[in-house]
Amino acid sequence: MNPIDTEELSRTPLTEWHRAHGGRMVPFAGFEMPVQFEGLNFEHAAVREGVGIFDISHMGEVRVRGAGVESWLDGLSTNRITGTAPGKVVYTAMCAPGGGVLDDMLIYRLADHDWLVVCNAVNRGKIVDWLAERGRGVAGVAAEDASARTAMIAVQGPESLVLMSRLAALADVRERLTELDFYAALVLPRPEDDWIVSRTGYTGERGYELYIPWRAALPLWEELLAEGDDLGVAPVGLAARDTLRFEMGYSLYGHELSGDWTPLEAGIGWAVRLRNREFVGAEALRAQKRAGVPRRIAGLEVHGAPAGVRSRPAPIARQETPVFAAGKQVGFVTSGTKSPSLNRSLALAMLETGRGEAELEVEVRGKRYPATVTSVPFLAPRVKGDPRAARGQPTP
């Protein structure tokens, strides 16, 4: 393991466990985090075929309470917040007035006047400041940054429900856990602080995310590993977390999401509700929609060489790899890797719209390789259905 300077890095309640159990540690979003334990392919397969657990305590959590929160959050979110029932979760983005994405996030309605905003670690400070600024002087709105006392563990994979049902702390809610819908949450009052269990995740598999007090994280982590031994449970690092989300086409801030792009360009237009609503950035998004979105995220498959040309292995097109059509650059790769599940070189790329039928090429290490647009997600998700159902590629 290469040594890293940890002086300026934050730690999660599981950092010492990761170090002691072979985690290869790297700086990420201001934290010292494990990039892998047994290896990317092993951890990726554990989640696709069994169950994996993730330390995601670096994420940001803002607790917002008050009678005015519902309408206030609706005025900041691209997706509709008004009318969200207690116990439900909404995926949304927040934008600057010009339409650029500040961050994507989950918003939980825990009770009538009790909400939780979960943002990316890299944007925690920005979102905390944004909410404080926008909430200043608004009646019935009180926001608290709860990140420093909230740990998060994700349990993901076809066997995730079996593993969760074995946890002693959830013994009194096993039936409710079994019936929990996708994008729904349970709030479990505990002496120290509430536990929150949601059927959410970032892998495309059936899975759960647990929000727990900081001091509860290590005992729970060790219990998950002990109870899941016969299920093949594995701790999973950042590398496999990225390939799992990539195969689903899930956006990652700093890759598909940016302050320079609107959500309509970034591939999350499905989380934008413009009709009969006003929110920060709505006017800019309406204008862009009327004028035509100039570029969009698309899926690409990279090939080794066209027919009749000496065969070369398909390269991996990493972030920033330029994409050409008819000799002109028309975009660039935002995320790219060799899919562990499909064994194909795939990429997400920001491409100009209206570029016609010209064949695409990517330029890797000075050489051009053919690429074709392919459907996203690259692998069909199983988040809603039978986790053991046969999985194929989505229909183009």
C-alpha cells in the first residue's frame, strides 16, 4: 500500500477497521477511504451474486425540521417534493439559478415536519451552506448538519434482505423490512438517536442503507460480517462501488454531474418536474428545453478495430477521453471502464446532440478506436423485482 498523508483527511468510525483488515486506503472527498479489500472484481461479484457491505459514512446528512420545510424544499429541488408521504424518499437535484447542478441527493420525509437531505461527500459543505443561505429568515425551517454524528452503511445484493433480517437491532421490524418498498424508509427510535433504514442504494441490486449513530457503526459492521459469513458477505471499497454504479448508468458528481451542466444535459432529466412548479433554476431549464438541449450523456461501447483492420483489444476510455464524429470532436467520456459483469469496454460520454449518423471514434493514447452508442443502463437493474431473477442486457 502506498502511504498517504492522512493529516488533513477526515475519518469514518470504520477507518481503523479498514486499515486493520487489508483495506487499501486512498484520499476521497476529504476522507481516508478504502478503495478495495480483496480486489475490485471479487467485491463487484459479491454484490451482484450475494451481498456486500459499504462504509458510506463520508456522505453528508442535513436534518431539516419545521412546518415550512415541505414548500421550501420544493422550491429548491428539480423533482417534486410537495406531497411526499412520510416514509418515502425522493431522488432529486438542486441547481444554481443558471441551471447548473449543485448536487444530486436523496430527500427523506421521515415525519410530517421532519426531513433528511443526503448529499455527496464532496459537496457537503456547499449544500450545507446553500441550505443555510436559502433558509435564512424562512418561517418554519430549521436545518442542522448532522454529518458528524451520522454513520452510513449500505447492504447491497440479492441476499441483502436475508442478511438484514438477521440483525439483532432489527428483530422487531423484520416483517416491515420484508415489505419495505423501493425508495421507502423506516424510522426506528433508539435511546441514543433514531436509526433510519431505507430500501435505497447505488448498485442496481436490491439493497438497504442504514443511518445510525457514529458509535453504533463498528458493532453493526462486525455483526453484518459475522451473520453474513455463509452468504459470502464482503466489505466493498470505492473501486467496486464505482463499477457497480457505472453498469447501471447512475450519475456521479464530478463525472456525469457538474455545475457547468444542467440536469437535462446530465442524464437525470427524469428527475426534473417543470410543469406548474417554480424552483431555483427552473427558468433556465425551461429556456434550455425550448431552445433544445445542446448535449446529453449517452452510453458508448468501445471496439478494438473496424472490420478489415488488424484486430486490437478494445481499450478502456477513461474520463476526458475525446469522442469524434467525421473527424470533429463532438464530446468526451465522463466515465469509462471494462464492465466486470459484461466484459465489454463501455463508457458514459457527454455528446453534442444533432450530430447526424456519423460513426463515432474515441482517441486513446493517440489512436482512434470505433465506438457505438448503446443503451443505458448497460445491465438491467434488479432493485424492484425478484433479486434472483435472470438478468440480461436491457433492450436497445
